[in-house]
Amino acid sequence: MPSRPPERRRPNQATVVSWLALFVALGGVASGLPGRETVNSGDVVNDSLRSKDVRNRTIRAIDLGRHQVRGGNIEDHVIGRHQLVLGGVGTASLADAAVTPAKLASVPAVKVTTPQESPGCTTQTIASNATETVQWSEEVYDTAAMHSPPPSGCGAGQQSRLTAPIPGIYLVTVGIAWTSSVGGVRDVAIVRNGSDRLAADLRSATASGDSSQVVSTVADLSEGGYIEIEVGQDSGSPVSLLDLDQTNASLVWLAPQP
């Protein structure tokens, strides 16, 4: 009697579903990335790529569209320390009129006036044959906390100083107006850091009417360096400094130190 062929086993339902799922998964990947080096924006989940996923120095200026990177697209601390090379962005890289005054930090500048002394913040008066440091009590402007207001009663403090907040070359200008006094000479000097006399004006007083003097110079100041104005006279009697626009001092940053 002939033997019967072995009975073939049909795959069960679970096996069919498993194989089908595998083929679908493989087919999905193939259709999502249809070729070599063809990953497109649609293939990347939003916010999924990070700095560590991009090889260093692989993105160049040519890879960025013109005007695509703007100030609003750059978050704080995105550009790491030392990532911008000194001198890497030159004048030729900037469009004409691209950097406006509104984009620049405030330039350190201060102007003071109204010399007053203790007690009671009265008009500063200079004794004959004496030299005094002018004590400024009011600020016309101060963009970088370069002047300290006087203490109550205009006592001892640092109101005589105009202080550099950053290193640099500064323009110093001072104008002093004296009340009328016959005879003698008037001396005005710009002094750096309490001892270095940078510029001065020495002249005889006007025979009648008020006297005025103007002195100007440039000063190389380190951060925290300061300017003071010293005045003196030898008329034989005290002479007051006039509380007018002519009596003032200013300190303005011009350029970095050489």
C-alpha cells in the first residue's frame, strides 16, 4: 500500500502577523530614506539634532542662505567661548550702514558741574596761596557711573573724581570760572590718579570782571583710573568758583589703549 506524503503545516495567524509587521517596518525605512545621502528636512524630527550631532567645522558660510541667520535666531550662549576668531569679521564683511548707533553700547562719558564744599554744600571757595581739588556736586550726564555724588553736607568723599569704567584713551576737558578779584594768578590743572599732572593753565586774573580758564587733554587710563581737577590762586584773599556753565569737567572715552 503506497505511503501518504507528509502533511504540510500551515503557518498560524500569529506567525503571519509577525512577518507582515517586519516587512512593513523595513519598507517604511526604505521609503523614508530613498537613497544615499538623501536625508531631508522632513526626515528629521523637530528639535532632535543637537550641536554634538554636527561635525566641527562642517557648516560653512556657503551652506547658509543670505540673510538667513539674524539676531533673533541666535540664543544667548549658543556661540561658545573662543568660537569667534579675533579679527574674523572685518569691515569688508559688514554692509554699508549695517551697524547703527542703536546697536552700539553706550560710550563712557560724564560731565559734572556745581563745585560745592562742606559744611552745608556751599559754593567752593579757594584760599589765597592754596591749591584745592574741585568738589563736583551735580552731574549733567553720566553714562557709566563714572562720578559719585557727594555725601550729605558735601563732606569728604570721592565726588572730585571722574573714574574710567574701562581702559582706554579719554578726552578730558575742564572749564573754571572765578569771581571777580583784582590781582594775582589763577592756576587750573588736570591730574591723573592723584599725582600725575597732565595739563595746566596758569594766567593772571582779569583786572575787572570774572575770570575763566579752559584746559583740555587726552589721558591714558586703566580701569578704575581717575581724573581730578586742581585749582589755586594767590590774590591775597579767598576767591569763589562760579556756579555757571563755564565751571565744569568732562571725561569721554575715545579709543582703546594702544
